[in-house]
Amino acid sequence: PPITNLEPYLLLLKERKVDVIICTSGESVNNLKKLTGDENFRMLKQVPLLVVSDRIKMLAQDLGFQTIWVANNAKHETLIRALNEIRTQ
């Protein structure tokens, strides 16, 4: 997992200012769990997750994420299009 100061992000999470998380690999989903710790991960699982494959979706479901959307691929344009479609639903 990357080494980073998560405090600013955890504060946003606690203030419910995170609208969606994008994960383009199974490793990134697993890293979210490893980096945030149990208490923070309970909150994180409530944030909608946008992933790029059904395989990553199944992993996220196994970890307990509640809302998971799947984009067709990891290209920036595709992710932005998926987010825009979700927003207008």
C-alpha cells in the first residue's frame, strides 16, 4: 500500500464529504481496507464505489461495500462518463 498521511481524507470521510471512491484494481480496494483501519473502514464501506470490472466489484462486495458501480474500463473519459450517468439517475 502507498505510504501517505490519511488524516485529511479521514476527516472528509467523517464529515461525510466523500461522494464516491474510484478503484481501478483489486489491490486498491484491498489497500483501502489496510490503510483505513477497522473503525474508519466501517464508514468507508458506506461510500459508493466505482470500479472497472466485475471481478473488482465481487471483491468489494466481499469486503462489505454497500453501493458499487462498474464502469466499462479505467480510461478517464469512461470514468467521468460513468460518474455523470450515475449523478443524473
